Amino acid sequence: MIREEDIYQIGKLGKTHGVKGEISFLFDDDVFDRVDADYLILKVDGIFVPFFIEEYRFRSDANAIVKFEDIDSQERAKEFTGCEVYFPRELADCNSDSISWVSIVGFDIIEAKSGNKIGRIASIDDTTLNILFCLEDGHLIPASNELITSIDQQARTITMHLPAGLLDL
């Protein structure tokens, strides 16, 4: 059984493309291409199900056309429109040089000086030049390389030197 803590969301399936079972895949992380993955995980009726990739091609830097094995018609592909797409953390973790922002959602922020847990990352705001970690409690932390001292992918933690008073804002 696939557990939610073992995967992270990388995108969503869009409209069908053509009549042979291809479907548009809108993604935030191209990890499936960087690590040459054989499958993606779809959330179907609340259950995480692996689907093996037959082929894919990029349409842009955030959109691909995907053909999954055993999905051979437009009608069958249409059943998956709107499904969330996930990727296994263990496959992404094996390539630590290319850790992506979306893969660290769910990581805990640890303050370097005190060792205290500050909060858990709920989402990443990358809509502006300054990327922010949005914590579950509503705090916003700058995702600056100057503040990050270490990332432990196994423990799912990011240790940071936070400026005094940042959490009081």
C-alpha cells in the first residue's frame, strides 16, 4: 500500500489529448524526467495507484503529454482528468543534487541555534522573486540559501538560522 508520507504531489492531470489515451499533465516538478521514472502515482477515488508511463513528451516547462500503459482510448483517459499526480520520495531522494521545492513540502523547519521545531512546511510560495516556505501555522519563512544550514531528507527536516523576531511578524 502506498502511504501519503512516502510520496509528494508534483502535478495534476488535465484534458485528454487525441484519441489514443494521451492526457495533459500539468506539473510543478519535472523529477519524473530527471530520474527517468517508470511510473507516476495517481490519486484515484482517494487511493494512491501507480500507473506505468508508456511515453511522454514535453509541451512546455510545466506541461507534458503522457501516455500510460493500458489506457488506450480517449474515453478511458477522460476518467483520470483532474487526478492529482504524485512521485515517490525514495526515488527523488536518490538524486539529492536536484532536490525541488515541491519535494520538501511536509518537511519540518528546525531553528539552528535552539534546535527547536519551528513548524512544518504546508506549501511553497514561488510566485515572487523571494521564495517563501508557508508553514502550517500561517508563518512565512524566506527560503533563502543564506538561512538554510542543512537539509536532512531522511529525517525530513530543514535546519535554518532565522533572524531574530522573524516569527513575531
